[in-house]
Amino acid sequence: MSRVALGAVVVALGLLAGCRTAPPAAIVGPGADAPWPQQRAALEKLERYSLNGRVAVAANGQGFSASLRYQQLPRSSNLALDGPLGIGGLRVVLEGEDLEIATSRGEKLDGDAARA
């Protein structure tokens, strides 16, 4: 390989490396091993956050697993639980003081019924 070709390869690799996007800034908090009051205080300062993951529950010989999506905005919160393959699910929406719960079976609760 000639010096010119080698130089061109080095320049091309340098340009490609420069095109990489920077990772988002990390939110620095007290850490998972910090006492709960410190963790809670740090969380309460956040206006917006989201959580995506999975949850598994086992109780009284029964259990289920679901995907979990949660989004917190300044004036609203949204929680979605979806069973495997989208079978079954639950949506909880809080807009100001208004609470609404909807299931995959078409059941809807709002107001005092949802709070109960």
C-alpha cells in the first residue's frame, strides 16, 4: 500500500470517528446504595423522566410478567403494563387531579372509582 493510500485511509477513519454522536449527559444522583430519603429527594427534583423495562410478579402460587412503560411529565403521568405478545394490559393516566384506568378488556375507571 502506498503512503498516499495509507494516508487517505487514516484520514477517512479519522473523519468517521469524528462523526460519532456523544452519549447523553448522565444524571448524577445519590446512587442506588444511598439511603431512601436522599434518593427520594433527588427524584422529586426531576420534572420529566421515563422508565422502560419488564416486571414479574408471583403471589399465592400465581404470577405474571409484563412490559412496563412509565413517563412522568410536569402535569401528567402515564403507566402502561402489557402482557406477553400484547395479551392483557393496563393503562393508568394521571392528568392533574384526574385519574383514569383502562384495561385491555375495555373496562374504564375514572375519578373516585379509579382511586378506590
